Amino acid sequence: MNFKNKKIILFDLDGTITESGEGIVNSIEYALKAFGITDYNRADLFRHLGPPIIETFKNEFGFDDLKALEAVEKFREYFREIGIYENKLYDGIESLLKSISDSGRKIVLATSKAEVFAVRILEYFNIINYFDVVGGSELDGSRIRKGDVIRYALNKAGIVDLDSAVMVGDRKEDILGAKEAGIDSIGVLYGYGSFEELKNAGAVTIVGTVEELGKVLIG
């Protein structure tokens, strides 16, 4: 498939634009500590980067809905002040965003992270001007499913020609969400997902590095 003809490039945030693992895992640990939970392997927490955090507390630690919501609030307590900045851009990603923007195409962020935090992160790294639209979840926990976020971002950007759009992400949620929204997808391996995960989810193309992503999107 020729992705160079795609006029709308949607990007995931964590594991695709920023290497945010340290801050997210530290925030999870802060929340778990509040509930007296210490029996876990920190390295295993990195497997949960990408999907909504509330799902990690429910699926991995057995929290019920109410307890999971309380854990998310604890997570944010650390994340909004400290964890959000324990983060860095992947090498080459800003140059890629600039090249896409300079080519006249639209760049859209589609993340399950709360939109208010996503905006702060893009502003912190001084890359928000490359984005025509920022789409994320709400603080009340609504719109966290990736398919819903992608549809919301497309609508916010006024995109009706789905064939003109492609989603770039590192986890199966990005690929499945893109399929649900009716657009193509590119999986990236430099983030937190695996080749098998992305392939099984149905990524149209999988690339290993930011440089390879640039070749696919720009040439």
C-alpha cells in the first residue's frame, strides 16, 4: 500500500511519539502503594503501556470498578505533577512530524490518555503546532476505547474520506481501533508492542524504527 498518498496521519502518543514508560509505571506504582500492593514485578508493568490505565488495575490487579476509579485518581495524582515529565521524544520523531506538516498533510493525535494531559505533553515538548487536532479521553473515564478516540479525532478534524487516513501506533489497541473506525494502520516496533501483537491485530504495515516510518510515510 502507498501510504505517501494518505492526507491524514493519526498518531498514538505513548510508545509512538514519546517514550513515556518510566513516568507511567512510576504513576502506577504510586497508585498501587496507596492500596498497600507491593507484590508485583515492576518490569511486568511495562506490558500494560498503551491500553487505558483503568483496565490495568481491573485486569491485572483484580480491582472492581469503584476501586479501579480510585486507583486512576491516585495514578493521576502522581502523573499530573511528576510522571507526565518523566518522558522523552523518540529520536527523529520531531523531524518526521515537521516533514509531514511541511508536505501539507494533516497530523492528528489519537490517544486514550486524557486529552488535557496529551495537550500538556505536546506543549512541553514544543511539538503541538505540528498537530491539527488533538483527540484523547475525558477525565471522567469516557471515550477511553481506542476506536472511539479515533472516531472522535476524525470527526473533530472534519475527516469524512476514511481512505485518506492512516493510524500509526505501537499496540494492538491502535490497530484494532483503526480497523473499527474504518481506516488503515501502521504498527511501530520501537514502542511497547511486539511484532506478533501488531501482526495478529491486523496492521497493514509494520516498521521497526522512526526512520523506517518516515520512509513509509514520506519516502
